[in-house]
Amino acid sequence: MSIPQTARAAVIVQLKEDLVLRNDYPVKQPEALEPGECLIKLEYAGCCHSDLHAKNGDWLQKPDIPVVGGHEGVGRIVAIGPNHSADTSIKVGDRVGTKWVANTCSKYELCPVADTHSHGFCKDGAFADYIVSFIDYVTPIPDELPSDEAAPILCAGLTVYRALKQTKARIGHWVAISGAGGGLGHLAIQYALAMGLRVIAIDTGDEKRNLCLGLGAEKFIDFRKTEDLVEEVIQAAGGLGPHAALLAVGDARPFNQALMYLRKAGTLVAVGMPPGEALLNVPIPLLVAKALHIVGSATGNQQDTLDALDLAARGKVKCHFEVKDLSEVNNVLADMEAGRLTGRVVFKI
């Protein structure tokens, strides 16, 4: 196919400012691809809370601006650089997905290479017509899964699936999910159920209540309406508290509440990243007496991605999302920041 010299992209140019929509962003040509690189013509791109954090520079590490935003991309490979790995089955024309981590050293998601190869942060991302990624770390999309449905699984689905594995919870165990009606949380409910877990959903508003209960959560606790969230969560899990808590929120308070409602030997898995230097206040006697486990879970590896996509392809997990044109990216990010989104938004590229 003919590959243009320039195309559309939404670029982070200045932190805390709107992304700049360009129709003349350079497209890396096939002959310029380096060994291991591939060029993908994108079809859809999911919008993740990490994209908002990157735009605002919320984390201690700042994005390498200017940089194209986004990382949950699905499209088809149109070119592959020379001398790529002989053990890959990926070829031109294949439908693949890109993730937050663009490349790693030997498929491990937390390594020095991954630290400097994140789409939409260190490397140009998926809010564009074309993206350059790495042939050894793109993920094949199952034939049964439409591209728009696959996009949010590549980060949101992957992240919560891995986080739930980190809880070590077993069939029949209770897991409390904070931010349960959001982009990550509503997927976490479904992955938890697929794992045989029982879910207490924590969020606010009737729309999110209906979504969470409709997806199969057994309990919903509105954190704005409850008089004692900690006690209500404990009672929801039979008076002992849940075995695990998955926190997919951008505020420190739910993390600290989770320490209080978890049962003995319970596990808190932190997924959300509150901005700035938010602190987890752990009373040491409580930590010791309850033998609590505290785990941070940033993303998953290539096998986790394949597993998460497989569950979605088999209908066990279905993302609640709305499709919008990429031109609406700044409106969507504003709605996300204001907490007005239920589920996810996927951009048509």
C-alpha cells in the first residue's frame, strides 16, 4: 500500500495544555525503519487514564514532549524493518495491538528498555494514523475480537487482569474493586468473575451502580452516600472483610481505607497512580497484626496480554465503551478529568 509522508496525529506539545491536532505529522517511511521496528496503520485507539496523566505531567517522571499521545492501538502492519527476529510469526498485513510498553528486553515488562520505550510517553503513541512499534512486542489480535473492542484490552484489560493475578485470590474469595465503574474497574469486575471471585464494587452514582451490578458484582457501595465505607465493605464480605482489594483510582484515600477493611492476610493491589506524592499511610501495628500484603502492579507481560485478549475473544469480558473520532480527543480527556466517563472511549482513527 502507499504510505504517505505525513498524516494525522494528536500531539502533547505542552504539559497541562490541550493536545495539538496535526494533519502533517511525519510518518516514518519503510526504508527508514530500524531493525526490530514495524510500521502500523492504525484503525482504533483506546483512551486511558494514563494518557491524561501523561498530558498533565502528573507523575514524577515527565513525558518526552513533543510526543504523540495514546498507547492502546489496533491496526495492521504495513512495513517491517530489516533483520527482525527470526522467531516471530508476525508479518505484513497482520492485525496487531500496541501497548503502554512498546519494547522490552526479552519480553519482561519491567526492565530498563521498557522504561524508555512507552508509547504516548517516551515514544510516539496511538493517537495517530500511523505508529512505529517493535515487532517482538506487538500483540496479535484474535480473529473473533473486533478492533474497537480489542483496543481497551491492551492496557486497561491487561492491567487489571495482571493485578487480579497478583491478589493471589482463589475461587470464592471476595475482592473489593475501587473505581469499579471506570474504564479499568468495569473490566476488573468481569475478569474477577471469570476467575471465580466474588466482587464488591466501590464507586459513585446510579449509572455506575447499574453498570457494576449488571456486570455481575454482588455488592455496590457508593462512597459518596455511605456513612462508614470501611464497615460497609467489611459487612459486605461476610463480616470479615474481603480477601483482596484492587485500587483503580487516582486518589490516595481509597488506598488507605482498603488497609482498614481487608481481612487478615489480605492483599492490597495498587493499580491507580494518584498524582504528585500521594502517600499510603500504613499503621505498622495494623500491618503486622493483620499480616497484610501490599503490592504495586503497573502492567502485564506479553503472555498476560494474550490471556486477557483470549477471555475477551471468548465473550467472558466485554468492554463498555463509546466510539468517537480522534478529533474529539481533548473533549474526552476533559470529561475523563472531571469524572464524567462511565466505561471507556475508543477513538476511530
